[in-house]
Amino acid sequence: MKSQHARRKLHYLDPEVLQKLGSLELVAREVVEGSRVGAHRSPARGLSSEFAYHRPYVIGDSPRHMDWRLYARTGRYYLKQFIAETDFTANILLDASSSMGYRSGAVSKLEYAKFMAVSLSHLIVKQRDMAGLAIFDSELRTYIEPSSRMSVINNMATELEKIEGEPRTNIANLLHEFAERMKRRGFVIMISDLLDNADDFMQGLDHLRFCGHNVIVFHTLDPYELTFPFDGTCRFKGLEAVEELVTRPRRVREIYMKELEHYIKKIQDACHKTHVDYVLVDTSRPLDEVLTAYLMARTRSL
């Protein structure tokens, strides 16, 4: 029987989600380079830039690089091997501000984000690349250095168990910090409700992209935030401020939905302009559906 400590470590690593994700991989849209082009070359899955050689297929290998033409000629299975500049490093930035604690159902945005962070990290490490985790609110609270060892997943799960929402968010400063922190090009994966200054956030995205990093934004919102289904007379209390508002939701719903639509479009347009992947996440959707849809779409776009 597993100890209570071991069970706690595995809390955010859902076997059902991983099983449904199957052999999907997070692959780079662009070759992610080292600190200087050509500094070193190594076989790297998902970062293929130049064909190197064939090797026999082994049970358990992903069939993504199967050479079907060679199979037609020889009747044997071979995988194409590629040369890339370097394995990539992915830093997952998880927003732990108070607003992420909101929930209309069983799971808060923060809990959903924790499961997403660990699942993505598992995928990245499984494809032999490096994953790290930064947990932030108004400042960086915890940082787990990127590693390609499976032990990093347990370290992340352990730290995430300790995290509760803190007031205020400062996403822009964190993006600028990681643009400077990452010495070679890699991935930055943001999981947040993005309840912050949009213009400052977009400047942070620009900084990351200027430095050559691949960026993915998982804009994580509760279904009630997306649909505003409230009725009667309600008291709305800010999760990151002391303000309260008592009103009839029907009076403000149309204005709220227009403002939300405008804000989401502003973020989407900024991401599109800077070639950042944007994913709007409804926390009522199963996590495996959200990640599978995104990863398959990303693979098709390569």
C-alpha cells in the first residue's frame, strides 16, 4: 500500500488524464536554439530540423516519425531520426493570485491550473525535454528549476499542495523576468485568468517573443465568468480587492458580456500578432479534452 505521503505527491498527476493524452507530445513550432546557433547538435524529439538516419522501430516508440515509404519497400518498421540544435526547456508559469481561487462548481481555477501544470510537465519530461515551474501572484513565490528527470514532477506536485491564493497579480513583471532569466530559447507556458492590466501583459509577451521564446497562454476562466448566469439580487465581492457591488445581474449582464468579449479579443489579437498560442480554457471542460484538442491542433499546424 502506498504511503499517505506518496499518495499526496501523486494528487495532481491524474492517471486517467495521462492515459487519455496517450502518446501526444508538445512539439516546437520553431527549432529552439541554444545560446548561439550551432553551439551543439543533439538528437531531440519534437524539435526536428534535419534528417539524420533511420533506426528500427521498438515497441513503445511513438509512430509519429515512422517512415512508411521505407516500410513499403522493405516490409520493416523504421523511424526517422532528426538532428536539432538542442533539447528544449519549458517553464510553466502558474498564477496563484486570489482571483484564481474562484469556483462555481467543484474545482476552482487554481486547482484546475495545478492539474494542467503537472500534466503538461509530465508530457514534456516524457519526451525527454526539461520542465520547470514558477508559481506567482504579485511576485515570484516558488521556482522549481527545469529538469528532464521524472522526480521534478513529484517536486512540483509537492509544492503545489502548499499553494493557496494570494492577493493581487503582476503577470507583466513575471514575463519580463523570465525573458531575462532564460538564457537560451525555450518554451514559456502561462496558466492564468489574466485578470491584470492587458497592455502591460502584452508588453511582457512582446519581450518574450523578442527573445525568441515559444509562448503558450492558457487563459483559464470559470464557466460562470464566461456566461454570467446569475439571477435575482446578488452581492459581488472582489477576490483581489475589498470592493463589493450589490446589483441585479440582469441589469449588468449585457455590459459585462460585451466587456468580457472585448477583453478576450484584445488578448487573442495580441497573441496572434506576436505568434503566441492562445487557448481559452473553460474549467467545466475535462482537462484531457482541453489539452488533447490543443496538442492535436498544434501538431497539425507544424
